[in-house]
Amino acid sequence: MSTVARESAGRLRTVGVKETRRATAIAFFAWTIAVYDFILFGTLLPDIAADFGWSTSEALLVSTLVSIGTFVVVICVGPLVDRLGRRKGMIISVGGTALSSAATAATMSSAYLVGVRSVSGLGLAEQSVNATYLNELYALTEDKRIKRNQGFVYAMVQTGWPLGAMLAAAFVAIIIAIFGLDSWRIAFLIATVPAICVALLCRRLKESPQFVVQQHVRALRKEGRVEEAAQIAAAAGLDHQTAAPFKRIFQGKHLRNTIVLSLAWLVNWFGIQTFSVLGTTVLQTGKGIDASNALMLVVGSNLVGALGYLTHGWLGDRFGRKRVIVTGWILGGICFGVLLLGPSNTVFVLISYMLGLFFLLGPYAAIMFFQAECFDLDCRATGSTFIGAMSQPGAIIGGFILTGLTAAAVPFSTAALWVGALGTLVSGLVMLGTKTVTPRAAAAAAAAPASADAVVPVAGSVPDEEVGG
């Protein structure tokens, strides 16, 4: 059956094994490179500050202002992806990463730096685009192994965060060893190369079948064939909606999860900003670890963070994503508290920091897939990126509090305890207010014929209680 025939019938093609695995691999590399650029800034912030003669509080202020600009960019990505498509969204987000890295290398002032680093918001939005795209592909995939372990497979993609952070730290160590401490511009310039390569790889992706039909429905509406559009949408199991995506995520079944998840992200990013983005600052300033050892600790701890993603993704498939997220973030907050209150012994710091990142970062493998399941097709990218964008207000607020406390002569370790460790713990408690959802697509797709030409109607997500969960 041709694509046009499927669209006209309101039917969705199944996704082949090769296509599913190729998309998963490309999404992994895209997210890794996006994180690599994002974390590179935080890792090199002490060197940038030294080059421009900034104090610790001034450097934190710049980081906070960058977060404001990043928020503005990220929040615009969702509607763009819901309008242009998931494939184009991935190309734009990775291309934005390359642009951000190249422009950062040419930094001449703090104002310029804030502007160009804001563009990194395109890369930061990559995880929401990935979650939206892969959620739709996995709902229709013929790959039974991925079908059974969607959360674990997506966790592999999400390991791009700790791996990207690890690569950034390792890359900085190599660049400094070769070119010296004032080589941060070279680091950003070289970082553009892998980003460009991955953006080109994204061109090989196919659009998700759900979005293809959604576009056909929109075209019919535009032509005034509203009734026909409604019939096709119904046949495909898609909601026939005319409201703007932003309005939709604050209506009906979407409202509760939009608010609670946004708040959870906001507070959790107190911890991300403190212990991941500013990880080297915590270790050097807060625990007295020297620069070279701090970089090695970041590398080692992010390897454990990658294991955290796989563990939480696997557990989420078996015990529920919500339970895993809540438990992980509460334990993460406790581990960071132990880190900051304990001795500055290198071994103790390494173990407690590793465990903290394990429980702080790992649940993101579950939450990204969880929140993609919370929204219908027409507003899925908007909902997921809006929630993800709340990371930046969290970074902004957390950054301002850290800046204010350090400017008031509060020890950085104490400031990090009250902002980062407590924020991580509270975010886990906030997650208790979310409404668990189960994708209705799963049951329909599971019964689909195992053929690339097979078609199946697919719906959005519904609360567990509506499917007997």
C-alpha cells in the first residue's frame, strides 16, 4: 500500500527493524553531541572566567543569563517540531549545536557569550525531539525486542547525557595538555565538526508515520475538507483538534501532568545546574579538589551516570517509570548531601559524587519517555519541550540563589547543599503528583501484522485507569 493510500485511508504503516534501529542510533549520537556542547561550556567556565578576569559570582551570573536565553530558544522548539516534523526538528537542533560551538569560539565579551550560548537551547531541546520521535516509531515498530523494552532502549539513547559530559571533560583535559590553559576557544571550534557530521546523518531519517498522517489531515483542513479530515484522523486513532498546541497542553487530561512535570523539572535542575553543569566548580571550590583531579572525577562519575540511565530505563519498564523517577531523585538528593557534608578525601568524594549522578541523571531515561506518553500527537513535541524548557528557569533560579549565597560569603559547599542537594530531593517528592499514563498505541501496535506494508490505527496516551492499568 502506498504512503498516499495509507494517508487517505487514515492508516499508519508499521516501522521496520532496520529503520527503527537506525533512528535509535542517530538519536543517540545527536543527543551525545548536543550534551557535549552544552556541558563543554560549564566545564570550561572556570577557564573562560579566568581569561576575562571574572570572579566566581560574576561567572555564575553569566551562566545564569545564558540559561535565560536558552529557555527562550528551547520553548520555541516544540511548536516548530509539531509543525515541521520530527525529522526536521532533529536536523535543526543538531545544526544549532554546531552553530553554538563555532560562535562561542569567537567570544569577545560577556554579552556576546550570553547571546551565542543561548543558541545551545536548540541542542538542549534535542532530547525532547528524540523522545517524541522515538515514542512514535516504537509504537509501530516490528522490532519485537525494542517493543518489549522500549524504556531500556530509550535509556541507551539518554546515556548521551553522561557520555557527552564525560567526553567534554576528557576533551578539555586533552586540549589543555596540548595547547595550555587558555585553549578554550580551540575546544569549542573543534566541537563543531562532530555536530555537523551528525546533522548530516539526521537527513537519512524518515518522518514518523503518525506525523505523516497528521500532516495529511492538516492539509485537508486547510482545503476546507474538515469532515474528511476528521474521518481520517479517527481512522488513524488521532485526535481531531484545531486548538494551538500550547493551548492544548493546558487543557483537560494534559493539564495536571504539564504543571507537575514542569515543576519537577524546574526544581530538579537546581541539582543539574549545581552538580552536572557546574560539577568542576563544586569539586574544585566546594571540596578543594585540584583541577586535574576534578576533571578525572567528572569523567569517572559520568561513566556511572551512564549506567544509571540504563538501570533506571530497565527498571522503568518493569516497575513503572513514575516509581523509578521518584525513588531515584530522592536517593540522589541524599547522596549529594553526603558528598557536601562529608570529608574532602578524594576516594570519598568520588564515590558519593558518582552515586549522586547515578540517581540524578538516571531517571531522565524514564521521564523523557514518560512525558512523551502524556500528550497526544498534535501537541506531543510542544508538551515535551515545554516541560523540558522548565530546566532553564530551574537553572536560572538555582544559579541566582548560588550567586547570591556566594556573593554573601556563604561557602560554596553550603550553597550547593541547600540549592542542589535539596532541590534534587524535592523534585522526587513533586513527581508523586503526576498521573501515570499508558500509551494506547502499545496494544494496537502489538497486534499489527509483521510486515513493512502492514498498517495499524494508533491512538495517543490515556490514563492507566482507562486501560485497566
